[in-house]
Amino acid sequence: MLLVKIKDAPKNSKTVIGKYGFPGGRMEFGEEPDQAIIRECREETGVTVEPKNPVELASWFVKKPNEHNQIVVIFRICDYIEGEISGYVSDEAKLEGCEWVDTNTFNFEQNLIEDNLPALKSALKAYLS
């Protein structure tokens, strides 16, 4: 599984720094969901993917000074198409890097962003069935 490691986060999200999560980001105006997934994954990891079916829907709030945002996330399994992880990470993404992890040995409970755990469980269930 391809994961990104968080380097920095908003002030109320210190619990995610140093944790792993799924590649992703915001859609650009006029962009289709599949295009956004392909672009974000390529930008954050260097890898080209093909989005598949959704496995989880999540929503949470991010509070910044004088601003509140609601984040709605659709987690999807993607097939690897091509590319090597590049080590390129945009400053905007606030990521330390990315890596392939073995789903049999990686300690998800300890190392994955807590908000991503339900999606991980749904993804593994869908992938293994």
C-alpha cells in the first residue's frame, strides 16, 4: 500500500505529524474526481494510479483562526499503473515523503492517522474479497 508521511499540519492537527496517511488533496475547480485522484497521487508520490470503487466516506472539521472548514473525503482503492516513488513532495502538501508499506507487517494502529483507520479497514476488506 502506498502511504504518505505527514511533516506539518494545522495547529489543531498536531496528532497527525509524523503519522502516515493516504495520498490525496483538494479538487481544483472544474476537475472531475478521477482526475483529482490521479493528479494528487502523481503530485504527492510520483506514481500514476487508476481510481476504482469508493470504500469509505468520511467527514471532519478543521478549525483555523477565524476559519472553519468541513472536509469531506471519499476514500477509493486505486490500481498502480506506473512510476517510481519520486520523493517529490510539494510544500503545500506538508508531507515528509511517501513509501510502499507491507499491509501484513506495517503497524497501522500505531502509525496511521486515526481518521484514516476506518477507511483502511474498509479498503482491506474490499481488496481481499
